[in-house]
Amino acid sequence: MPIVTVQVTREGTTPERQTVTAEEKAEIIKGVSQVLLDVLNKPLESTYVVIEEVDLDNWGWGGLPTAQYRAQLAAKAKA
């Protein structure tokens, strides 16, 4: 029985969105489950998909918290 954990950020694709919708989560679950069926022949009813939402303050890249990294990129783009 496969258990797959998918981490997504809690921000949406536009500034006013702060969460992933229930519909989007359902599509993620459906798609991940289908991949395991297609690739490993794991039945849909035996596949568990866990979605973890990560707050903006709890992730980063480039050695910086995300907000700082994005500010740095924006400053470089203006220069």
C-alpha cells in the first residue's frame, strides 16, 4: 500500500489567495493516485495521498526565507 506525501505552499497563484482549494487538492489526489496505478500497477483503493500545506514563513531557498529571496529577486529585476 503506497502512501505519498505531497507538500504544497499555502499561497495561491494570485496574491489574494492564501490556500489551495479543496478542488485543487482533489485533483492532486486523483493525479498522484493515477500515476501510481499507471507506473506501479497499484490499485486506486490501496493508495493513500497526504497533502501538507506549508506556510510561507516555513520554507525558503537560496539560503533565505522565501519572502526575503523574492524581495532580492525583485530588486535585481528592477536594476
